[in-house]
Amino acid sequence: MSVGELGCTYASLILQDDGIPITAEKIAALLKAANVAAESYWPSLFAKLAEKRNIEDLITNVGAGGGGAAVTVAAPSAGGGGAAAPAAAAVEEKKEEPKEESDDDMGFSLFD
């Protein structure tokens, strides 16, 4: 990612955060104020993106790649209120620590 592209990204986020319409002129003004050199086509490309896509949706969906399974916990029944606490504790205990990957897991090592 070039400095100009990164600068336009931050300028777009600043404008979105302040509720200001994202235009090429406003992006260019922010880049100039921040002393960031960018190719002249970057601000207009980012402004066109902002016209077609909602920046707020892009921000909130950054980590949404799908594939994650939702964990559901059954609601406690009316008669067995005491059984729900152990079930909730069992769910918390099942949290798996992230396993560190080694070079062997990827099919190669440093000394192959």
C-alpha cells in the first residue's frame, strides 16, 4: 500500500467520522494539510468508492469473513434453575487456547 493510498484511507475515515460528505476535493485538502504526497488519481478513486459503498458498512464488516460458528446456550428451564450454572461454566471451560503454528505444520522447516 502506498503512502498516498494510506493517506486517502485515513482521510476518508476522518471525513466519515465527522459526518462530512467524502469528496475528492476534501480528501485532497486533508492530504495537503497533513503534508502527505499522493498521486492525483487516489482522492477521486476513494471518493467514487464512497459514493458506491457505505463506509460505515465497510468499517463494521472488516473482520466478517464468515466461517465462524455461533455458540448457543440453552435457556434454563422453569423447573431446573440450578442446572444452568454448571452448563454455563462448562461452556467457559471449553475455550481453547490458540495453538501456535510451527514450521513443521506448514510442511517445511528452516533446515530443509
